[in-house]
Amino acid sequence: SLSGDRLEISKLDVRVYDETGGQLAEGILPTDAGTYFTPGTILKVTFKEGKILTEGNFVKVIVTSNDKHTVFDKEVLVKKAVTTT
């Protein structure tokens, strides 16, 4: 079971980085006040043009709240290759 505080999505920032620290993606989040992120919520991200995610590689996902509080900071495994154009 998942638990944790609910966080206002409009105050969150989501970024994805490759193994060299290069930014691959930024989150596109709803800006409606009163919309909350709770455990289990899925956030969508848009990748920068020409960036590639390779299956089996790790990427670092960082979610911050109000530009200061780190909510999530982990390396995650890419399960499916993605190429952007």
C-alpha cells in the first residue's frame, strides 16, 4: 500500500536526466489550483527533441515542490526504448 502527503501539482517540478547529468525531459503538469499529487498518481513528461531512452539504461527522476523540497529522487530503469523526433 502506498502512503504519503498529498502535494499540490501546480507547485511540483519533474525532471529526467541521463547518466551524464544531461536533462532529457521536463514534466508537463496541470496548473489548476487544488489538483493534488497523491501516492499512485501518474505524471506525464515530454522529452526534448532528439533524445533517446535505451531499454536497460537507468535515468534519474527528480521531483521537487516549490523549487526547494525534494519529493522524489531516484534512478529508474528504462523498460521500453523511446526515441523522440
